[in-house]
Amino acid sequence: MTWFIDRLTICQTHHQRLPLIGDKGYMTVDLHTGETSNEVRTSKTTVQASHSTSLRVSCDGHTVIVEGNPSRFGRIENLVGLTTVEDCVAVYNQVLLRLGLPPFTTGNFEFLQGKDGEKQRKFYSGAIIKHVDVTKNHCVGYKNERPFLRAVATLSLPNGKHPFLYPNGCTVDFSTTRSTGGSSWDYTKIYVKAAELIEHEKKNLKNATPEDEKYYRELVEHCAFSGIVREEHSWKAKKLARYDLCYYGYVTLEQLVNHHTMTTLESLIKTLEVATVDYITIADQLMQRNIVKSRQAANATAQYCHQWQHGMSFHDTDKKRTNTSQYYVHKARLLALGIDISVPFCPTRNVIPTIHNRRTIERSDFVTPPWYRHATTRPTFELINCGKAA
């Protein structure tokens, strides 16, 4: 499975006068002179599509900005998204067309001479990318997602980015600090996709048809059965500008993924053998071998074994014991496991038969099922309270 784009923020400045787009407009007032600026700054307005998806659009009369998730826009989910920057911009351009704004375009470079002693300044006439998330899905197998993330959480990324495993065990992110969303440079996280789909199920299925609901639940089951974890890398404005990867038309998804500053999951786990161990307790063994019929009985016998390990005497010659019959019941059950509680416990001699099942987790690329609804560059959407001014 290839990489795809999960989120994109892009802007472009035009020389002609454009309509104002935004929920609110702001004018600057000089508090010393009382003069009011002729320029109006606008906040972003929301363009709604189906399944509670939206984009944020603003225009102050010259600069157009669009931010959102083009792979998710108008879709019930985004397990697999758009694989090129051009396809994402095609989605945005449809929205701009409906709003009466010019589309995002590629441009040319100009080098403007600065003042005396200053360096030349590079100017690009096309659209500028301010933020982009690149994403990939991995399969680790049924019920292996959390053990896999626990193993990944033992590794750090370059430049002092330490892992943090969320309390629910479903997400690992990497940061130099514990601030949400990483640094102003970039941000990396890996999370369980099925858990994320379940968490947002109510919002995603708002006003959904029965067919959509069935499809969504089948997708959750498929993600859980395959053990899908999602790897996500956020490229922010400072990093994009630093490496000249912010110019629309001159940057590709492959350039971002293969950049020397991005440590992908493949390179991260080269030194990691991810495995998980299942511990089968005394109570579990009693149940599995049909020695007892209920979990309550299994736990009671396991408690006798625990007390025996800590030095409690169970000799039937002890006249102070009252429940002698119970002692023989638990002794018989434990003898079936090779444990004799009539002999005082000695750690150098007695071995508690706890079974360890060790299984190696193998990571593989995700293969899209044939019934999956792929992303399109022509989503269906409506303009609702778009905040357009003359």
C-alpha cells in the first residue's frame, strides 16, 4: 500500500481584487493616531460536506487559504486517501470555484533584490503549502496492535524526540516536549485505526444511510481483524519552507516520504523484533483443562496456591484448621497441575507452571479490500452559510 495525504493547508496571493470570504472581518485601528487600515482581515469560514466533513476557507481580498482533509471531504471515512498533491488541490479548487475564487495554480520563481547588504529574496507566484500530513497503513495482525505500539514506544526518533504511549494504549507519538501536536517543525504519531474509527463513529455516521452504517461497521471489523495501525507524519510550515518543499507544483509526496529528516516506521523497526507474550495463570489453566467449572472456583483455588507460595501451612495435622474439606478440594485441583500444597513451598525446588505463549508480530503493508470506497477528486458538497461578502 502506498502513502497518501491526510491533511493539507495551502494558500495563494493574487493581484486582482477578490471577494471577502470568512465568518468575521477585522480592521486594524492605530490607537495613537486613530487611523483605520483599509485592509480587512477575515477569519476562516466552514464549507460543509456529507458525513460531518468540512474545509476551512478564507480570503481577505487578495490571499486565499484553504485547510482541511481533502481525502476525508465528503466521505464517511478516510482509511485510504488521495495519493498526490495535485489530486488534493483538485478537491480544493472545486470549492474555490463555487465560492467565486480563483483556483490554486503553480507559478514561477523570481529573485527580488533586497536593500543594501541584504540577500536576494526568493518569490514564488504560485500556491504555497503551509501544512501537509502524509500517512500509511500497516497490518500487524489480529489483536496485535497494542503489543506492537508498546514495542514501538521503546524507541526514540532522531533529534531527541521521545515516544509517549497514551494511557489507552492505542496511540504513540514522538515529541521533544509533551505539548499536544508536536513542535512547530513536525509531528509523528502511530495509532490503532479501528479504535479511532470507533471513537468517531457517532460523528461519522450522522445522517448516514443504513447502507453507509453497514459499510462503516464492516470497515471497522476489517481493520480490527487485520490489526491496522496508521503511521502519520505532519510537515509544518517552518520545515516545508526550510527545505524548499512548500511550492505547489515543485513538490511530490515521494519527496516528502523519502526526505532525510523523516524517520518512517520501516527504518524505525529495523532494530526491533516485535513480539508479545501471553501469560496463562493458574486460574486459566484450571478452566482450560476443565478441572473446575466456574471462574469463581478457579480463582478460589488460585488463591490457595498464592497463600501456599507465601508460607501458609496447609498440613491436615493442623488441628486449628476449620475448613479441612475445602483444603482437600483445592489440593486435588492443584495436584492435577503438578502442584502439591501439602509440601511447604521452597522457591529453589518448587516451580509454578505458568505457561508463556510467545508469538512474533510481523508487519506488512495494508491491502485494500475489493469492496472499499476509494477517495475521489470530485466530492459532493453544499455551501451553507459560507460567509461570502461582496
